[in-house]
Amino acid sequence: MSRIRHARGSRLALAGTAATTATLLVAALAPGATAADRPVPSRAAALDHAAAALLEHADALDLTGAQDTEARDVVVDADGTQHVRYDRTYRGLPVLGGDFVVHLAPDGDFRDADRATTAPLALPTVAPKLASPEAADLAANALRAANPGELLKKLTAESELVVDALHGAPKLAWRTDAAALDSLGNPVARTVLTDAGTGARIDAWDTVESVSGDGASLYGGTVPLETTRSGSSYRLQDATRGGTYTGDAENQTDLCILTICLVRAPATLFTDADNHWGTGGADDRASAAVDAQYGTDATWDYYKDVHGRSGIAGDGKGSYNRVHYGNKYNNAFWDDSCFCMTYGDGDGTTFGPLVSLDVAAHEMSHGVTSKTAALAYSGESGGLNEATSDVFGTLVEWHAANAADPGDYLIGEKVVRDGFGREALRYMDRPSRDGASADCWDTSLGDLDVHYSSGVANHFAYLLAEGSGARTVGGVAYSSPTCDGSTVTGIGRDKLGDVWYRALTVYMTSSTDYAGARTATLRAAGDLYGTDSDEYAAVGAAWSAVNVA
């Protein structure tokens, strides 16, 4: 068997840890012990079991001495079943599509694994023929081409050598992040993947993913807020949710390359004298801050209450928000590099401030995806990435049960203005209502922008929750046809969320496409309800209804 080196996070246990784990297993397997008596393995024990499985099954997993692995996430089910997610490097280079999930029985025995790629990682060389500056120039030109008519300022591009295993046979590639400021001073950015041998473009995508006191918000009415006393005043910082806080970006912007920000807009913490924040009007800068802080609270509470996840990364640590970013900036985005949410004020014609609850939950759910399946932000995987945020943004809105912003299957309905030309950014019951999104899968879906290819998964999610046909939910009229003429009976929003969350955190990988999403959600439904259940059948029927077989 080839020698396997384990990076931090996937080391074999120290003697003390191994002894503790062994003692627990001996006790659990004592005469008279049942599965219910067996202690649920700890995170450390799951990592030990997974590390041992990698050593034992290295050949089957195509792991070689040229590769390192690092654990990214651990899920331990109530019955003790363990799922450990790994990233890989090859001869020190990150592998795009190298991620995989090891599934282990309650006693730690290896069951199987889900891999983003099953292609063997073996390259003749890791010396690129295309130089880094040439790759940077190609990416800079791609950013210019993606912003026609704009005179971009402060344009920079930085390249990182990687192994691309997402697009066919593994190959050496440059991943280049190009960023600049547009004519209004707002950031634009694009990541370009270039073949390091031929100079051919492999893929490209936008990097900026287009989110006790009380406060008067712009969109949610008067909402409760947990704050922190500081002397005779209060800070908009929530110690009960990992220290999450909201600051004023003062209409400045960032300029970042990879994880290094050359210019970082401020996040000047909001303070208040009487712990009653904002006026509910856009002329008070604190009003948008109230929405942002409330959105973070509601998203935290949904993941904690419903899925037992503490914070975006599942580690109990809070993120932070920046409002009033840029100049009439028509966007909001989650940024892993600062672990923060950023909100523009909108141009006032098409969008108002982009701090509505479903937008906030959408963007922060990108952070959850990044810490779990890490779905690649292009092709069908990118559509699933966007749909994941739409699904959970919608479920957070329903969970919050705010009468001023009730739950619905419309995305961003609070932020759009008359100049936008329709009532919402996206529609889950019939995504094509926005004029561009796909209702049904076909072979060209991966060529669409990810915000439009997401429509198929959004349609699936609506059908799974509510069913097909015309109906009124929460006072909003919907009409959801199926692509194959079938009739689908829904299983409810709660079960939709449970199925999608388990599929995302346990079975999906960076390369999961629509067929893979069907498999992942069916496996999740089988785990939760059994393969002979109505829920399992409904998942299959909803996918078939959007032409995903």
C-alpha cells in the first residue's frame, strides 16, 4: 500500500485519545450492550476512525504518497454513524474537485465514500508551461470583457497553481483572481481557470456571489436585538450568537486578491444611547444595520433550532456585517476571507438597500455551503450552490415568522423597486417567471449563468415542499406546473429543509451536478425516513417532475 501523509485535522490519534476511544468501544460491546447503549463517537473519535480508514482503503480511494488530506467537516449522526469530509492536495498543490466524504459505521468501520472525482491524480509534472504573469493577463482581460464599457480602475490579478480535477482528466492549471473597481467605485471580480500547459481557458466565474434592545428596520418592522452595554451606551453586538456585530462601511469598498485585501472597507461598530436602534427610514444609517443584524440573528437561529448547527461554520463563532458599502451598490455578498456579510444600498431605482431577511439568509448560506459541500460556482454545481442559498433563504424567512415580512417562495421581494420591472428577484414555484431561469433540466443547463440554472433546483424544492398545481400559501398565489405533466404531492417545508441540509452536509461534493443532487437527496431521505417512505418517493417524484432522472 502506498504511503499516505496526513495533514493537520486528519492525524492518527495520540495514545491517550486512542485508549479513550478503545475503552468506550469495549464498554459498548460488553455482553448485554445494545446499539442504543453505544456512546455516540466524539468529533475527535470520528477523525481517528476516518484517518484509519484512509490508511486501510488508500488504494480504493486512489490516495497516493503524492497526496495530502485535510479534514474540513465532521458530521456524527444520532445513531453514531460518522461522515468526515476531506480536501486534498497533490504534491503540495490544492486539488479542485479533490474533496471526498468518508462514511463510517457507528463502530468506526468504513462503509463507503463519495468523491468529487474518481479520476486518479497523477500528473507528469507540476511545472507549468504558461507563466504566472501570462495567466494573470488572461484573467485581467476576462474581467474587462465581463464588464464592457467600464473603465476599470485599480485592476489587479494574482494566480495560484492548482490541479483541476473538476473539468475532465486532472490537469495543471492557474486559478487567477482578478479584481478592480468600476466607474462608481464598486468592486468587480472574476476568477479564471486557465490550463497551465496550453493557456486555454477552462472556466470562469464571478467571485462576488450575487447574502436585548429593539430596532426599527427598513423591511421587518420593529425587531428584537441582543446588544452589548459599553459604559453608558450600547453596541450592536450579540454575545449570545457568537459575538456577531454590525458596522458601517462608510460607503467605502474592498480591493482583495485571493485572501489578501489591499484595501478593506471599514466596519465601524454601530452604537446607540438608549438601545432603541434606527427609525425605520433609509435616512437613518442605523435602520439598515437593524435589518442586517436581525438577518444574522434569524439565520443563526434557523440553523441552530432546526439543524443543530451553531453558526455558519458550525463552530459557534459569529460573523459580522457591513452596511452602506460602496456607492449605490446593487449587491450583497458573503465573503469567506473576512467571514462577513456586506450590503450595498442599491441605486434606488431597481433596488433599495439589499438588507432584507431572505437576501441576508441567502448570502450567509453561501458560507454554510463553503464550509460543507463547497459546490463549485460554475456549471450545474454552481446552479445548485445558488439554489441552496435560495432554499435556505426561503426557509429562514418562514422560520422567523415575522408578520412584517412573512414567509413566501419569492426571493428578494422586499428590495426590488418599480424600475426592476417585476415583484421579486426569483420565483421558486415557476422560476421562468423572471424571464431567464430554467424550470426544467436539459443538457444545456450547465451553460447558463448560475443564477438561472438554479431555477431547476428551486422548482424541485417548491414541488417537494408544496406540490404541483395552483394554490395559495401564506396569502400568496402560486402555480407550479411539472415538466413531465405529472402531479406531485408535497411533504412540507420542514422536511424539504431536513432532506436538503443532510444531502448538502453529508453527500454532496464540489462537483455534484443535478443527477448527483437527485442521488444525494434520495440518500438523505432514505436516511431520515426510510427508502419505502412517502418522503423518499416524493423526492424522486419531484426530481422527475423537473426532468432530472
